[in-house]
Amino acid sequence: MNKLLKTTVILFQIGGGLLGLVLIGRAILTEQLTQSLVLVHVGFFFIFSFGIVAGVALIKKPVLGLFLSAIFQAIQVPTILTSTISYNMFSGAIFCMYWHESGWGSNFYLGSRYYFNLNSGTTCLFGINIIALILFVLLIREFLYKVIVENSCQPRQRRVYKEQNFEQMQDPQSDYSPIRHRVPKHS
């Protein structure tokens, strides 16, 4: 795997995940939250924890880590702010290209952020986290490459036919040929 890609993903997922957990802990301990807001924070707690697990898996078990990291990056790709639902989440960094009612825009942040709301009454905004999208594509590419390479490098099972049974040995009667046909004995 590309070391720069692996290092970047590990830093974004583990570092951003830890920062996200700190933000969630601070919000739960310092703010007066309703029960539904506590559930939202707990949900994002599990998402950031999943990102940390994916980053650690990338170090310990690369194939599993690639798969989990791709899922975690896919979670970060969309940004949606509408009057019915609002969702934005990133871990590590975001470069968001978005469209809203007054036109196109972009923003860039380092760190972690999460936001979820139902019936927010905000204006429409739809965006894509370009960094998460690029990392998602690269991780999927690496995952598919690893799976294909591992499957093609495994030795294939040899077929043994009942009619023919060959042995590997040197026999002086067959001009020292390395393969000799062994005829099964019939009783």
C-alpha cells in the first residue's frame, strides 16, 4: 500500500476520531442536552470510534483496514442541509464543494466536526467532501488490488483424477524421468 496514503488515512481517522470523541465528551459534559441530542451525540461517538478502529485495523490487518476505512470515508462524503434533515460529519479534514440557494461555494477545515438535525428549518445546501471522496476511491482501489493479488498468488489445488495417479520420483526403468505413471492394483 502507498505509505503516504496509509499515513494520511491513519492520521485523519485516529487523530480526527480522538478529536471527535473529545468534542462529544465536552458537549455531553458541559451543555444541557435533551434526550434526543444525547442520542445523536452517542451515535456520533460510535461513528468516530469506528473510524479509530478502522485506522488501527489499517495498521494491524491491512485488508480489513482498507475495507473499514473505505466505509468510514464514505460516511464523510455527503453534506446535506435541508429543512427536513441536516447532516455533516468529517474526521481529520474537509474540503467541501457545495451548492446552496445563492450559488456555489467551498470551505476547508482541519479537525473534526459533526452535525445532525431533523426539521432544522435551514436553507438548502448540498455538498461533497472532496478529500473524503478521493480517499474513498483510493482505498477502494487499494482494497481491490490487495484482494486480486492475494487471490492470484494463492496456489491452486491440483486435481487428482481417479483414473490416473502420478508420483514424483526418479525411476531407472523409465530413463530417469521425474514423473512415473503408477497403475492402480486391481484385486
